[in-house]
Amino acid sequence: MPLSRILGSITVTALTDGEGPFFQPRAEAFPGATAAHWHEADRREPGSVTADGGWWLPFRAFALRVGDGPVTLVDAGIGPAGSPAASWAPVPGRLPAELAAAGIDPADVHTVVLTHLHSDHIGWAVTGTPGRPYFRNAAYLLQRSELAAVESINPGLPAGLIAPLRATGQLRLVDGDTALTPGVRLLPTPGHTPGHQSVLLDTGDERVLFTGDLLVHVVQLVDPDLAYAHEADPATARHSRTTLLDQLAGTPTLLATPHLTHPFTPHPLPTPPSSTPRSPRPPPRRPDADQHRPAPKRPAPLIAPRPTDRASPRVIAPRPR
Ligand SMILES: [Zn+2]
């Protein structure tokens, strides 16, 4: 049964398209991670490590719905058997059954945000032969900079994904920070791919960041500086990750992630009970305990211009034990 979070009148539902072992040893996927990083990551998410030390990961999309109105989907999963992800993903996807279990008719999906064009995020966007948009009533939102890089990301996508979306007039390109609806913004978070984007839901009382692959493993919350081997531009990806996580850290935020063990992860991570923080800080509050906090003033843009150099060391360092 899909797991949901209710924020006022908004329901956010995690839809698991599949799960299984990653094809590559995790030490290769995160070459900078130390034994201390893995120790802390495995303590936080024991479900992310297999018996033989591999990486076990889910593949998720998320649905946002106000009341019983139109649905916004963030990402489109692995896709059916034979989809582009089939060459490496552990299983074919089961998103249609997950949508049904969540009470969502694909015809009610009016917006599909594609965080990026990797094959485990676009699987159900276009299906069949010839390919047709699976969500026939939806606008598919993609950053223009991601489309510009489509050939380098996957040379099969112009014909297999983009052309069918264009043929039905369902592709909508966005440029940078874009308000989608009141309280929902698309935030450019480049690096994992050139035009990667995340989605921020801010009700004034509570926030959910749909990360996409801004981070793909809890080890990158233990230490957001850690690069993932399949990032197109690791330095830019690191900057997007650390900047956005730093900027969100002042207000408790739920991270809705495709690949972490838990679909909703509090940010900042709760302080481990067995360790002593280096400096005092207030205990994290659960967003749903914050109903009466006044709405914050609109902060500065979440992604600031990229500095030429990162001068200061990371604040969120793993705590050796
Ligand atoms: Zn992914």
C-alpha cells in the first residue's frame, strides 16, 4: 500500500515502481565514502544494504494531490518490461498498480514533472509501440537545459520520448526556478544531469522537497559532499546538493526521495542518540508538529549563484564513533 503524508488539503503519496539490488558495488557508486560514512549510513538505513554488502534501492515516483483534484506526478519510474531502464534496473516497474492502490486514475494526472531524463525516472512517461504518452491528459515538465543535453544523456530519447510528447503537444519546457502552483516550485538543481530539477512544496507550515536524484543514498545526507559516480558533473551536483540542503536546514523539511529506503526522510537528520553533537542545536521538529508556526517570509532564491570555490568545510560531517 503506497505511503502517504497529508499536509493540510494536500496528499503526497510515494509510489514504488520497483526495488532491488544496484548493479554496481556501492564503494564504486560512492568512491569517496569511508568506512565511517558507511557505518553511519547503515545505522540510519539498514534496509539499504544487502547481506553481501551491496546497495538495495527502491525506485519511486510521487503523487501530489489537492483534495480530489488533478494529480501532479513527480517522475515516472522504471517503466514496463522492455523500457529503456530494463538494461540495468533490477525489475520492471509496477506503477499502474501503485496508482490504482492509491486511488489515482492515470487520466487524473494533469502534470508530470520529470526531474531529469535518466531511464529510471521516465519509464512510464511514454509507453507502447509506437510510443504514446501514458498520462494522456498531462503536461510533461522538463527543464530546457535538460532537453538541450538529451543526446548526451541517452541518444534513444529524442525518438523514444521527446517526439511522442511533442506529437501530442504534451511537452512543456521550463527555464530555471518556476512556480508551478501556489506553494509548488520547480528548482533547478543541476549536476546529476545538466538540467536536473527538484520540486519544493511549501504550505507555509510544512515543506516537502522532492529531490529527484539530488541525492540517491542516505550516505549523501550523512555527508552531502559525497559524490555519486553517475553524476554528469560531480562538482555542480555537489554544489546543488549542499546549497539546497543548507538553505532548507533552518526549517524542518521532509525529503521525498526516489532511492532512499524510506520515502520520506526528515531534514536535518535527527541527531543520533548515541553520539554527542559538536555544538548545541535545537532538536529537529517534525513538520507535522508545526501547525501553528507563522508562515516564513519568502527566502532568498534557493539556489544562489555558484561561487568559484567552496571555502568553508562542510557542517554536516559524519560523526566518527
Ligand atoms: Zn534515479
